[in-house]
Amino acid sequence: MPEKLIEGYREFRLSDFAMQKDLYERLGKSGQSPRVMLISCADSRVDPTDIFHAYPGEMFVLRNVANIVPPKSTEIGTPSTAAALEYAVKILKVKMIVVMGHESCGGIRGCLDNITEGYVGAWISHLTSARERILARGLSPEASQSELELEGVRQSLGNLMSYDFIRSAVEAGELKLQGAYFSIISARLLMMNNSGEFGEVNPD
């Protein structure tokens, strides 16, 4: 595996870095000023910078299992998510936070399977209320998976508003919250409207 990583690094030096050397130098000396924070799943199949064709410095990315934003009331002790949110909004002053779910999410599958053990079980328990809402609809397993992937995004967007500094920025018109969803199989992107419904983005 180290050999594979070294090979990838060398390819990066010959390709992306060689073409963007000035950009990397400018970012290294002047710092970052991304306008978007993107919260996505840690799933290796879903790379937000690839999906949005973003260059270094354009997006402040937070990735975790099932792209969850916990409510403020549960972010105690060592609040990793809250720290990233605060840094993005108060220090970097991003203009938009996007929460992006995705197809075939393993964290969502674990939630539906009612996994409660270990760190993963504790983490996905943040989706328990969303899970109950979906299961109450009596859907098929496949439909429940898809619907909870979307409902998880909606819940995380709601949880963002539990943070005072985010709510204040939104109410002042300085920050926008956006939900999104990515299909791995078809590479389709869906965006959420103000009613909480998801619609496909025209790829052309």
C-alpha cells in the first residue's frame, strides 16, 4: 500500500501540481478563502471535489460517516463537527454550507439495521428519529434506504440551525444552507428546494 500511495503522489507532482503550481504557491502563502463548506460522507466512492470539479482552496470539506450534523446539544466534550462549522462560518466566512447525502450509504444501511454497538453505533444514533419516521411509512427495504438517505440530509440541515452562529448568519442573509444528493451508479446530482424536495440537476 505505501508503494501505491507513493506512486499516486508522484503522479500528482507530474500532473495536477505541475499544472497548478502557482495556485498551490498562492494558497500556501496567502491562505484559503473558500466560499462553500461541503459536508459529505466519508465513503470512498463519493469525493465532493471530484463531483463538483473543485480546485484546491475552493471548498472547505468535512467528511464523516453518513454526512451527519449532530445538534448543538450533543456536541460536547471534543466537538469535532461544531469546531469545523465554527471555523468555516466565523473564521473563513463561507457563504454556503451544503450537506450532501449519497446512494448506497453504508452508514444509513447500518442505521436501518439498528446497529447500536461501538463508535459507529453511537454516531449513527443521531439518525434514530429520522429512521423512525421512515420506517413508519412501511416502505420496501430499498425505498427505506433511499428515503433515509434524503431524510438524513434534511435532518442535518435542521440541526445546523441549532448553532447560534449559523442561525444568526442565515437570518442576516450572510449564509445559505443547501441540501444535495449524489447517485453513485448514474452520477446524478439532486438539489433540495425550499420545500425539502429533491430534484435532479440538468447535467448539460
